[in-house]
Amino acid sequence: MAYEAEERFVKGFVARGRQERLLFELTHPKKRYRGLDRFCHQAAKLVDEDKIAMRGPDLSRQPAFIRFVDEHRAVCRVLSPDPALDGQELPFREAAARAFMGLDAAIVTAPGFALVVGEAEQGGRTAFLLTAAGEKG
């Protein structure tokens, strides 16, 4: 299995001091689920703050996010502890919709941007749109 999407995501959007361990976990089949689960539970602490373009439990309803989705048609890779979702390659609109509809956490990654959606929990789910320079959508 090629791990280009995992490497691109970690090197592009994860805080420097946290990259090595996460990349190790994501690229080793026996540690992958644990790494994804740990990342998704601690995403707020692990993402590079400078890359956050938008965030919030209502991210999928924010007009700026909706515009971003409309403007980005890239095929993305989905990383998730959910085996039915993990590894799928989908257009961004569909990948984002599945990430928000699922109960488990998901990372949707493409060149230049990523979407991190925490697992469903009481009070909503934390979500981040990350862009190369943290530009607002």
C-alpha cells in the first residue's frame, strides 16, 4: 500500500513535533487504527494551528465552508478508523459528506488542503478545514 496521502497530510498539516510518531503509526498496518483513533481524539492538539482555515462543530453549515467545497473538485483520500471509509478515493464533495455523515472520525486529504472531522459525540463534532497557508476559504 502506498502511503502518499498519509505522508502529505502529516507533513503538511500536523505540528512538527508530532509528525514522526503519527506518520510511523499511519504507515504500519498493525498500528494504523490506533494512530488514526489517537489523532482523531487529539486533533485540536496535533494539527498545525497556522494551517487552520476554518473550524467548529457547525463547519459543514458554514457558508465559507460550503463555498470551499463548491470550489474544490479534487479527488481526495479518506483516512478513518472506520474500515468501510478508510482508503476510499472520492471527489471532495462526496468525501466531505461521508465524513460528516459517519459516526467515526475521518480525515479527508488532497494536495493543498485537508478536512478533519472528529467522531460524533454529544454536543456535536469538532471539525477543521486545513489549508496550505491557513487561508480562509
